[in-house]
Amino acid sequence: MRRTSLSVIGIVAVLSLPALARAQEGAPSPIKGRWTLSFRGGLDLPLSGDVHGGGTGAVLALPTTVQAKSYGDIYGTAPRGEAQFGYGVSERVELFASGSYAKESAEVQQVGTVAGLALNAEFAEYEEVGLEGGMRYFFKPQAMLKPYFGLSAGVRFLETNSPSFTVPAAQVTLADVPFYDSSTVATAAAVLGMRYDVSPTFSLGLETGPRYQGKPDNLPTLTGSGLESINDTGDRWTMPILFTATLRF
């Protein structure tokens, strides 16, 4: 009798498989055909890239040396905020468009010497607005924890930046020296991230990955000093770490 019962259960289970498969196929996809709205915020960790280069020359007819300073030296780690729309074009692939904003104050730095005296620089606030588009590929779209890989590219709009150079010991100031013009630069990024479904319509997540940003337009600077090329730089690599909150429709 027990063997007969087990056989009946087995037959029922086998016969039920097609129905279960159809039920799963009919379930709404968490990715395909769904719109998402994400709010993202975190830190933009500097990896490489200089705000200005180094060189030797003469300022006010005095021997001058300038050492290169990185974005990390001048601006440190900047906070970043983003908003993003996405749409699932398949069971695993989502396309997205995003806008971002970042702003950070500069720290006064000694950047060199003039006749052996300390030469300081104070750059203006770094400010940018970005627009990007891209795609992300979900490895486990049906799971509550969804790891993914993504690629994106776009542009950032940078504000003009005119630093002031000072030699405190000699009470000398060169204010608002032309350096970088307002610019539109290209960006590209690769990311790894994950989303955790708190509910069918709301997810929390974390994302990071290397991002490249192109060189801003430079302006003629310190003309006749021999240091005219120190602003022929400005491209950089960063590693954003962003916490995400996503609504799914």
C-alpha cells in the first residue's frame, strides 16, 4: 500500500511539472519590461590623475619650482549623487540613463617654492554635472540578491577653475590665475554591483567600479614663466562607491 501511494505521488509530481513550468513562465519578470527609478549616493575615491603638473621656471623674475598635485591632494574624496532611469530589454539586461552631480572644495596646498619660499595654491571649488547611458547584465535575475556587471559612457560638464597662488613669506598673491576653462569631457566606466529585493517593487544595493574622465580645456596660464604647461593635464581615474535605492514599476 505504501509503495502504491509513493508511485501515485511520483506520477502526480511528474504530471504537474509542465503546469509548474507554465506558471513560472507566466510570472512577471523582475527585469524584462520593467521600469526602474534609482537614487544613488556615495563617495568618489580618487585613483590617479593630476590637477596640475610640475615644472621649473621663473615667477616675478625669481626661480620657481612647482610639484605635480593629484586630485586626491587638492580635493580629497568627493561626495557624489545620481538619479537614474532604467528599462529591462530582456530577462537579464537593463538599459539605463543617469544624471549626476558632484561638488568639492579645494584644500590649500604648498605646490612648490619661489626663491626658496613656500608657494601655495588654492583652487576654486570643483563642480560638475554628468549625463551617462549604459547597460547592466544580471547574473541571477530571479534571485532576491541580484549581482550584476555594467558598462556606461557619457559626458561631464565642468565649471571653469582659476586658482590663486600665494607666497605668504613675501606677502605676494597672484589671484584668479586662468587655468581651466569650462569644459565638456567624456567619461567611461565598468561596474560591479548587487541589488537586494526588499519587496517586489523596492531594492537596495551597492555598486563600484573604475571610471575614466577626460582632460578639461586648459587656458594660457603663467605666460612667460616657463610654467605654461603645468595645466596640460586633468584627466583622471576614480572609484565611486555608491549605495542605491531602486523603485521598480
